Amino acid sequence: MAAAPPPNPRTGSLRAQLPPCYYEGFLEKRGPKEKVARRLWTCLCGNTLYFFNNAKDAHYVEKLDLSGFVSLIDDPSRDRNLEAARLNLRMKDGEIKLTAPNLEARELWKGFLYSVVDLAVPTTLTLLPGQLHMLKEVVEKEKTRRKARVASRAPSSPLSLPLVGEIPACFRPVSRTEAEVLLERHPDCGNMLLRPGRDGTSLAVTTRQDLNGSVFRHYRVTQKQQGGYIIDVENPIPCPTLHDVINALVEKTAGTLQPFILEEPYEENITFVSSNDENGERTLHCAPAGPVSRAPALPPKQGTDKWTLRSHTRSPSSSPRSFSPSGSPSNSMKRLVLCPSPLSQSLTDELKQKLEKRRTSQE
């Protein structure tokens, strides 16, 4: 089977958009319809091999999906490079010949390919403990990736039917898998919950019990056109309301099934995060308890300062050095002057008297 080239090597094939890369390196590749092998940078991303012209290319030139994997066989034939090690990758639609730089690289490629295809670490290869640990991590990552992929492809089923009456406290808008996780994670909160059905037009009850491990059961609950609900079992159980659905299951099991009531926790104290101005370290603090204390009000200003800003105006009747009264209009020129005091007033009067005496003597 020839590796399929991307539909457009310039768009939709960025390396950053590929699944996680588990292993990469140069391999010589020759497909069933190719006469000459090409040396390509090969990346095992997810369960697909992506081929690039060199290690720095952002777009792959070919890819090979390993879902059609059949076998992986060593090729004992000699290569022009005596250190190289050949490998035949057999797929459902053909065989692809690969050449690794050396025997150790071939063993590693075989280990990673088997781990991704079988989702298990191979035990027949000659690998070091550290390399086996790497393969174990790859198996776990690939299992997680495939589960997430299946979950993302699952069709969503929002509840489209109007519910009659009050909704029981054990109702949770979750899927079947999420319901199982909730019941298993919180066994002390109950073992039965009500949820939307997969088709979006019905409801379902999920239960969990212990019998050498978790045992889950799912019961369909449909709504009747004339009102009420029915538990769809071999002998259908009619119920007027959803509360009666839950009560019926509790009674039928002699109280073994109990509604799942998960009380969400609330914080008891107010906390906040602050940064240290010196080292920038962020710390979680707890706000002090007790009533909020208000800052005391500032007392009103009393008295006046000795220094004030006053306007100095010039007028024909005023002396060039006289102080303008506080009520006089101010011009654009403002000066900082000393407010009149008894001492300054006496000095001013004395200065006026001396000026008058000097003027009289001159006349």
C-alpha cells in the first residue's frame, strides 16, 4: 500500500496540527510502486507515520495510517550501508520496505510501532529498561488519545422534551459515561441518578452497586403523551412524576438504591492572592474575620496657615509695595506674601513716617 500524500502540502498539513509525536528519525522508504527508496524524516504521530523531506519541514509529504497493519518483519538482505538494518512493513494493501540507520534504531522503531498498533509493550524485542519505560508511556498516551477521540465524536444529546413537575435532586445533565464516573467517585452520596437519555427525547436512570467491583445498570424512562412517565423494563412501571420514578426504584429494591445527592462545597473564609513587591512571589491569604471596620473621618480644618497665596494688584492709589486686601480682585500675577500681623503693621507705619519725613526735608 503506497503512502498517501496530503491533499494539499501547503495547507492543512502543519506539523503542529498532527497528533502527539512518539518517535521520529530518518528512514529510507520504498513503497510497492516505487523503484527507488527515498530518505525521509519519519514521525510516528498517534497511529500514523508522517514523512517529511527533512527534520525542519513544517508540512509532511506523505502519511501512512497504521490501521491496516498486518506484520513487521526483519529483512536480512544486505544494504550498501553495512550498518543499516532493513525492515518490511506489511499492510493490508501492500508491503513497504523501510531501512533504519542501524540495528538499535530498527529495534526502537519496531517497539514503537508494535506499542501503537497493539496498545501493549512488546516483550520479544531486545530493548533497555529505559526504552521499555518509554514504550509503556507511549501506550498510555495512545490509549488516552483514542478515548478522547471517541468521546469527541460521540453525538451530543441535549434533553429536548419538557419535564413535567419538579425535577428530583438526583437529576444530573451528564452522559452515560459521566454518570458512571460520578457514582463511582462519590459512593457515599448515593448510587442512583437521573440523567438525559442518549437520544435526547427520553430520560435514563443510572445505578451502581458493588459485586466484586462496580456493576452499572441503565434504565430508560419515557414520557407518556397523556402525562406521566414509564420505566421501560420487562413489566413497565407507570409513574405520575419523576419523583415517583425514583421512589419506585427505591421501593422495588428495598432501599438498596438511593438517590445520588452531591452537595457542592462552599468556602467558609474569604481568601485572596497577593504579590510580594520584593520578589514577586504570589501567596494565598485569608481575609480577617469579623465586621468590616470603617476608617475614622478626618477632622475639619481649623485656623489658617501663616502663609497664604494672595493676589497682588497694582492701582494708581496704592503703593508699589502695599499689600492688597483679601477681598480685592486678583490679576494674573500672584505672589506668596506674609499675612499682616500686629508686628508687621507697626513696621509698615514706621516706614511710612520715615518716608514722610524724608519727603518733607527734601521740599
